Amino acid sequence: MRLDFTTLRLIDVSRTFGRRRALNRVSLTVEAGTITALLGHNGAGKSTLLSIAATLLQPSSGRVEYGDRDAAAGAAALRARIGLLGHDLYLYSELTAAENLRFFAKIYSLDAVERRVDAALERAGLAGRRDDIVAGFSRGMRQRLALERALIHEPRLVLLDEPFTGLDEAAREALRVRLRAARAAGAIVVLTTHDTAAIERLTDAAVSLVDGRLAA
Amino acid sequence: MRAFVRAVWIVTRKDLLIETRTREIFFTTVFFALACVLVFAFGFVREGRPVEDAAAGILWIAIAFSGTLALGRAFERERHGETLRALLISPIDRPALYVGKLLGILVLLAAVEALVVPLIALMFQAALFDHTLLMLGLLAAGTLGFAAVGTLFAAMLVRARSRDVMLPVLLYPITVPVIIAGVRGTAALLQPEADEPMARAWLAMLVLFDVVFVTLALWTFEPVMTE
């Protein structure tokens, strides 16, 4: 079943870890075809919010809606439409670039796996390094590969945690181009950053989190 | 069902590919198991004669200790780069992820046992190959029971700071019945007059443990993996 949705809606979402409240009654709606930035200092709750949107964490209270569904309804079909790039890159350093992409393409039951892998490596500028072990890659190369890993199944909801970390200016521009293409394809893109210069002329909206609350 | 089996195979194949490339877990586990057997051999073999029933106990201690090492390392791999999160956000059934990881560990432990069993047979003059099918059954069922619980706990503890300490603390009390059944079943086969009915009874007990542990693990893996 291919699940589709055009909005991500967080309604009064709170999340506590023990006695610490990481998110406090956050409400946010994001539409398809937009890029939204979540701004805030370290520990503001940005990554927690992304984890909840990615269905990896359950909110302590409140709810998350993907179109007219919540996370519990059609969980696997919903997860198939989400792409997540974490601060850690979710890559197997013992596998080659092509093997990493091939593994995730198969996990997502995609067709034409080799064509997708080749195209992804081309976009990441790693076609010449396809059979090299990821452990030997620079941070920037791994970041580019990880982005393609997160997007290989053309997700409707793209969640990126500090995607500009470790990238030089050329790679940052390439990432911006890739995100604009995802937006043009109708994806809901939500990214966290504390580097406002990196997202200039990229995002359609920006919201700030301060101590787990939406500031603006 | 086909999708489930396919997902299991993708996960297992990935683990085996990484292991054949690095051989990190295999060498560590084999070295530990062989060292364990050799140390016990010095303690329990006097003037070429082993202490009675020692071989059965040492076999299962070697399997349990090296298995714990393998379980910890197998999930350490998923912790580096947080790849476990990438698997959890993917559409594959979480029980398929569990079974895939479990199969990878079972293949690894089978390889370790293929080296440890002949070594024990040699060092302790143990007739481990006289009742090959029963012995294989005991090893397979015992290893499955141990690894089924271990895989669940290793996955649960992957983000815990004290996971290396916590894994054996949680694992051994629950798998003690499996280890005891494995030891008693093996010991029954190693007697001068092998007690096959007794070995079969312990094998049946191990199969029962396997059914309970695998069912519980499949049932609980999804909720324990959702924070």
C-alpha cells in the first residue's frame, strides 16, 4: 500500500525524558512543497521533534498527523514515505557506497535498484568511489552519501537533522539544490540547524524552539 | 510472508557480508571460545584423564561466553552511525529485523561451534560425535534459545551506556535453564553408556524453551524498539 499525505501536523506535542521536558506543547503544521527550518540552540528539542515526526519516538502527550492519519495507522506504509537524515549518518562504514545504497533500496523494496543506486551516486558526486569502503570517506562525502541514502525511496516527508554540518561551501550549495528539487517534487522538508546563513534563500518558513517550546 | 522472508534475508546477508569482510566478531569469538576451552583443559585434565562430565559443562560455557561477546559486538555495529535507527524507520517489519539479526548471530555461533566441538572432543576425550544427530539437535536448539533472548536484550541495550555490563547481567539469569538443559543433555550422551532417552528429554525441553523465547522476543521486539 502506498500511503500519501500532503501535510504534517503536530498537535500539542510534548515529550519528557524522566523529569526533563524536551518538548512542551508544540503545535506545528507543515505543507507539501515547502522547506521548513527548525532553529534553536543545542538541547532546544529540535532532534526530539524530528524523531517524533519520524515515528522513532512517541510523544508523551499530543499527537502527530500525516494527512488524515496518525503514526499508528499503517505504520509500515507510513515509514516507507519518510526519509530521515540524522546527525549520525546511518551508514555502514564497513560497506561500500554502492552497497550501502543497495541495502537501503532493497529494504524499501524499490524496483530498478541498480539504476537508482547509480543515479544516487552520480548526484552525490561519488560515482567514481562507488566501490570504496565508506570508512575511508571524508565527513563531507559521507554526508552526501547519507543524504542520497535518506532520499533514495523518494520520500514524501524529508527530515534532516543538521544536514549542513561538515560540508564545504560547494557541498552546501549542492545540498541546497537537492533540497529545492525535493521541494519541487512535492516533498515536505523539515530541517534543523543552528546555522542560519546556510539556509538563507532556501526555506519557506522557519520556527524557533527554545527550551522545548515554539518561540515564533 | 514472502516480504518477511525477503527482509530477513536482506538483514542477515548484510551482517554476513560485513562479517566476511572484517571477520572482527568471528576472530574475537573464536579466540575467546578456544582460550576458554584450553584454560579449562589445564584445570580439568589430569594425567591425560578428564574429570567426569566436565566436557559438557565446558562446551556450554564456551558457547554462552563467546555468544555473549558476539551478541554485544553484533549490535555495536548498528550503534556506530546509528544504523539501527535507519532500520527502525524503514518499512520492514520489526520482527523481520529481529529474525535477520538473530540468523546472522546463529550462523556466526555455528561457525564457532564447528571449531570448539572437535577441540573439546579431542582435549577431553569426549564422544561428542558418537550420537551426531542428537548432539547437533542439542547444539542447534540450545544455541537458538540462548541467541533468541540475547538478540532481544542486545537490541534493547544498544543505546544504554552500561550495555557491556548489563547484557550478561540480564541474559544469564534468563538463559540458565537453556544452558542447564544443554549441559544435562550433552552429559547424558557422554556417559560410558549413552542415555539417549534422557538426551531426547532435554532436547525436547530445549525446543520448548526455544518456542517460548522466540515467541516472546517476536512479540516484544516492536514495542521495546519504540522509545
